[in-house]
Amino acid sequence: MNFKSLRVYLEPTLRIAVETVDETILPDHEVLIEVHYSSLNYKDALSANGNKGVSKNYPHTPGIDVAGIVKDSKSDAWKPGDRVIVTGYDLGMNTYGGFSQYVRVPSDWIVSCPDSLELRDAMCYGTAGFTAALSVEKIVNNITPDAGEILVTGATGGVGTVAIAILSKLGYSVAAATGKATSAAFLQSIGAKTIVSREETNDQTGKALLRSRWAGVIDTVGGNILSTAIKTTQYLGHITCCGNVSSPEFSSSIYPFILKGVTLHGIDSVACPKEHRFKIWEYLSTDWAIPGLYQAVHEVTLDEVPEQLDLMIKGKHQGRTIVNLKNS
Ligand SMILES: NC(=O)c1ccc[n+]([C@@H]2O[C@H](COP(=O)([O-])OP(=O)(O)OC[C@H]3O[C@@H](n4cnc5c(N)ncnc54)[C@H](OP(=O)(O)O)[C@@H]3O)[C@@H](O)[C@H]2O)c1
């Protein structure tokens, strides 16, 4: 069987091409999936740029998200025709990824697509939406909507936009921090109440504590913006940390923790235990569903993926982009 895949080459120089490949190129795992949709995530942009911290071996096919139909299975857990989702684990990192019309993955990586979600809807969330939901869960479990504003950083990004939309749906008042001066209307349309410039969330005073402003923070960028979030969170506030777009390093004194009792939660979507995965997909398909997102996403074909990944690596991408593999 032949099908189309995006291939990234590092030799002689970085090159991305959509090619027709043979099934024998896929790794020898248990379940063959016909990919209907994938989606774009920051990690894909790193992998497509030859970042060896994400993908060690090239030529390579990135794509950390898949929604599709099982075509063949050596595992009793799955049968042809099953509607499935794969996110995280090693998909698209060092395992042949979802920017391809077929993937073959270990049985354990797969979850059933909830009945109330179309495969396309599932990829409107994708890893970014799943991570947003993991972050929102920490806020919901610890902070009530009347406690004050929740700051979301990297607001126009994939994680940021889904986090804002879910928080707003759940009745939280959301402040969106963005570096894009022209995106205020977009952020308000998905539920942000206050728009904050990136500079405002990037303290340069070096002080250990600043005026308490946020009941909670969903930080998607790391670096000094995370340091600033910790200083500006109010007494007993909660902060989630999932991303490193700004920097993987951050510094903090212990004072926000011992004088204001703030809590910093790490968020990991990659190895998230299976039971927790089911729970998060259930939330996304029921109480936390944001059907408005399904119309608002940007849908592209495989040929358009390199251009979108380039925007993403330059920090110019906005919202969620899904890849239609059936029409590619
Ligand atoms: N822990 C996990 O399991 C997990 C899962 C998914 C994603 N992530 C990480 O979460 C982060 C966000 O992912 P994503 O898919 O939302 O990425 P994305 O769509 O590329 O969005 C990132 C956003 O960050 C902001 N930004 C870009 N460059 C920046 C800079 N130099 N300084 C400060 N802000 C900057 C931009 O938003 P504005 O212009 O609006 O500020 C951008 O849209 C990434 O680091 C990703 O690797 C982690």
C-alpha cells in the first residue's frame, strides 16, 4: 500500500517534502491506523526544524496527534473500524508521526474517540487542547470562579486559546496575556475578559514579590513570564506550567511559596496515565466541550503544513490548526 507522508530531511540541509511512501516504511507496532485528521503543536514545529531534543533520527515524519480508524490490529484491544485517538507518548518524536495518511502504533497508546466527538472535533483539541484541559483541571480543583481573575499566558497559542475558552465556559474571569497587539478581538471572541500585553507579564524589577493580581495562572511559555506569574499570584493561588516557548529556565525566590502559599503544578500530557486520559477526553466531549472551536479552527492539507509550522516556530501562529489527511 502506498500513501502520502510529510518527510523531514536534515542532509545535506533542512528540507521538508510531502512524499508518496510504501507501508513498509512504518515501524513494526501492533495497530495500523488510517489517519483522518492530525493537528499542529509547537513540538511538531521543533521536530520539523531538526530539534534533536525532540527527534533524534532523520529522515523523520513529525505529528504528535492522530485521530483515525483502525485498519488492522494484532491486539485484541482494537479491531478494524474502531474510531481512535493517539496523542503523546513517542508519536511524532522518534516514532513515525501523524503527518501521514497511515501510522502504526503500540496498542497501549490508543484511546477510543468518545461517541459524541467526531474525529475532526478531537483534533480541534489535539495535544494542545488536552494539555489545556489538564491545566484547567488543576484550576477547577483548587480555585472557584469568584476567587478572582485567571491569567493565561501565550494566549493566542494552541494551549492558550483552548484554556481560555474552557475557563470562560466554566464561569471564570480570564485575563489573556499576548505578544500580538492585533489579537485582542480574537481573544475576546473566545472568552477573555481582560487583555494584558506580554510586557506587563514580564517583570524586570527583580523584586521577589509583586502586587497580588491573579487567583490562578495557566502558563504556557515558561521563562521570566512564569517567574513573574509566581510573584503576582495572590494568597493560596495556583499556577500551572506546561511550556517553554519563552525559555525552559525560570527563577524564583521561595517567598511566594512561604509567604503567600502559592502552588506550582507541572503539567505533562505525554505520559499521562490512561485512566486520566479517558477522564480528560470525557470532559472535552461533554461539560468542557467548546463546539465554537470546531468552526473556528484553521484546516489545512499536508502540503500546507510546512508553511504553518514555520509560522509556529516564529511565534506568529494563532489558535488551532488541524490537518485533513483524507483530502491531502
Ligand atoms: N507539558 C506538556 O505536556 C505540553 C503539551 C502541549 C504543549 N506543551 C508546550 O506548551 C507550549 C505552548 O504550546 P502551543 O501548542 O500552545 O504552542 P503555540 O501554538 O506555538 O503557542 C505558543 C504561544 O506562545 C507565545 N509566544 C511565542 N513566542 C514567545 C516568546 N518568545 N515569549 C513569550 N511568549 C511567546 C505566542 O502567543 P502570544 O503571541 O499570544 O503571546 C504563541 O502563540 C509549548 O512550549 C509546548 O511545547 C507542553
